[in-house]
Amino acid sequence: QFGSMVSAEKRIPFSPSFGEEKIPIEKYNYCKKWLNEYPNLCIRENSGARIIKELTGKSAKVLIDPVLLLTVDEWKKIFAGNMKNSKPFVLTCFLGGSNKERGEKIQSLSQGLPIKAVGRYDDKDSWVGPDKFLSLIYNADIVFTDSYHCLAFSILFHKPFVVFNRLNTEMSQMTRLNNLMDLFHFSDRKITEVNIDNIRKISFEQTDIILKEERKKYYDYLNLWPGLVNKKI
């Protein structure tokens, strides 16, 4: 997990994530030991940077998820063969599962459109590959999710979305999602805060501006290892 198979100077953290506000006490010393071996550290969320500071005394750079480094056109090359969807539909992706109350809520918000569900562990018909997954997000009328990467691609593709809390988990899995929504000024897209009467109205005016800034931060970080990156922003 911490790249112990190579020497410390060759280890490059690529936007890892703790995924939680705090780490279990039994993993404290383990994480502290291995994190201290890295000459440079980055993390995907602000709470993760705080954890690293507490563990090591080091300041970690908070960087976007690597999937956001690619442009929409670059991702289209992966799912171009799956882009045809003749009729509007609503997409749901709930890694923590759903329940009757949530199902009824989504049904009422779908405004009569058919609902396509992906990522349900107990339903093999909802399992899709990366190309189909990206195509469904790109073509959806609106996305309802508790998935970090479903959220990330919804933002990248300028797709209306609503984020639900993840069910069936002992610890909160919302840290990464909240950080991403805060970064792009979409904290009002949580189901508890979104304007239900105008749920499809969402502005992506600042999204690409923020993305350009965050991508530059990423490549500045990677340039700490000379010769690794040639791409220019």
C-alpha cells in the first residue's frame, strides 16, 4: 500500500485518500511510520492533510483526483462506442445501497423519466464496465449518487447531480465527496440542501476555471520529480 517495494525517493503519492475524517487508533503508528518515509506528500481532501500533519508534522498538498486531470475529449476516447442513448434517462449510482424511502424520493424527482441504476452489489444487471459507466453519466439527464467518482465525472461532464449520504456503513464515507463539492462550490447539491423545485438548474460557469487552476497545482507537484512530466497546462 505504501510502495515499500521501491526506495523512498521513487515513491510518488498520486492523490491518495483516507476517505474518512480520522483514522482508527490501531492504524495510527502504522500510517505514521510509512508516511514519514515519503519525501513529498499529497492527499485528496483537506481532512487528509490534517491527518498527515498530526501524524508526521509534514504539510501535504491537497490535489484533485487524477481522473480530473484528463479533459472531457480525452475521456470520450474511452467511451465513444457507448455514447448512443436515444431517450432521456435518470442515472443512480449508490455504492452503499438504497432503501424504500430513497427509492420513492428519486422516483418523485425523476419526473417520469426511466431510471438506470449502476453499481448495486446485489444486482448483477447493474454492473457495467468503465466505458459504459462513463457513457451513462455523460448521457444522463441528471445523476443521483453517493459515489465519489460518479460525482467527479458528473462535475467534469457538466451534468446536473444530487449527492446522497452513503447508507450501510459504520463510518462516514462522505469526506471526499464533501471536499470535492466544496472545491467546485457545489455544497448546495446535497439532497438535504438542494432546491427540489429547480433540481436540474446548476451552473458550471466556474468549473473549468477551477479545473485549470487545480491541474496546474498537480503538475507543479509532479515537477518535484524532474523529468517525470512533460505536459504543459
